[in-house]
Amino acid sequence: MPIALIWVEMKIKNILKPENWWIIILASIISWMLFTIFNNPEYNKAFYFILPGLRITFLSTLISFVIAIFLGLISGIGRISSNKIASTISRTYIEFIRGVPVLILIFTIAFVVVVDVAELFNINNGNVPMLVRAIIALSVFYGAYIAEVFRAGIESVPAGQREGGASLGLSERQIMRYIVLPQAFKNMLPALGNDFISMMKDSSLLSVLAVEDLTYRGRLYSGSTFRFAETYLVLTVLYLIITLLLSGLQRRLELRLENSE
């Protein structure tokens, strides 16, 4: 039997195991949704109207996540720092942001913080695009949660690793960069992956700022055509496919890191 057929047979047997039935159920639901979209003219129109928003959804999420990683790293290290000032600032930022709903924070940053900062530097706040305001808001919000991920990941590395680095004459910065963070990253990956997927879904809230992502284009379409069923079925299947693909990618990356140990 050809190797390709053996591989396919193994995959099918694996999927048919009871613990993997959820894959069959989700695949069936998505297949039904896609069949409906591509075989019904009204659903088809909605799909091709909404689809261009995918670029903004990915762009805003990716940029926000990169910035949030930077904020989270700085705040996470500051959170466990022996420096009282750094620790206090980091703790204040984390607790403040985690205590405010994301939608309220988006409005506050977009229409209060950005406006005040623009006035402070004599900049016309109308020149600051809503997409930029949205990215700032999403980054600041998730930076606080990612800070706790970094804190937990760093603290999970045994103290002996730091002591070993110190005995080799490495500075605190070198120990953190070359010893602690590479080991902590493996422990942090599941949580970081979950945060990225959550951010992708929460990016739909940016539509309140008229950012032309998937959700905003869906609102435009449903508002002009009153085709609400078509609009929200399309949005459901698009977000579902995106999150499932990201979850699968995350699991593959985790397995690769485990096998590399």
C-alpha cells in the first residue's frame, strides 16, 4: 500500500476516536455553513461584501499583539522587580486595566486619552486615524493580561537556573535574556496563543470606532440590506474558521517545542 494511503488511513482512524468527535461535528457545521453561503445568492453577496474586512482584522490584531507583547514583557518584569518604583508602576497598570471592560477602555482611549495627548502636543486629533486609536486600545488592554503571563512564565523557571548564570559571571540582563526567557517562553506559549485568539475575536469590538474590519462591514451590509441572517452567518463562519486555524497552529507549535526538548 502506498505510504500516502497509509498516512490517510491513520489520520482517519485517529479522527474517528471518541475524543476527536468534536472535529467531525465542527467540520460538519462549517461545511453546512459554507455550502449555504456559496449556493445561495444572498449569502454569497454578503460573503463577498464582508470578506475585504479580513485584512483590517488581521492587521489590527497582529500589530496590537506585537505591541501588547512588548508592554507585557516590560510590565511582567517590572511586576517581579525588586525595584519598588518599577514594581508599583507595573502593578498599578495591570490592576487598573484589568478592572476596566475592554469596550469602555476602547472609548476612553479613542475619545479621551488620544484627544488629550494630541492637545498636549498641539496636534489635531482629527489627524489620528481611528485604526491607530483602536490598535492602541487593544494593545494597552491585552498588555496587562500578557504581563501576568510573562510574570508566571518567568517565575516558573527554577531559581537554580539564575544562580547558574550568576556563577558564570552573567549580568541580570544577560541571565534574563539568555537563560530565563527562552525557558519561560515554552511555558508561556499556550497562554500567549490563547491571548492572540481572544484578541482576534475582541477585534470585532473595534467596529464601534468605524474601523472597517469584518464586523463593521457586516454591520454596514445588514444596515443597508436588512439581511441580518445572511450577515451574521457569514461572520460566524469566518471567525470560526480563523480561530480554529489559529488553535491548530498553536497546538502544532506546542508539539514541536515539546519534541525539541
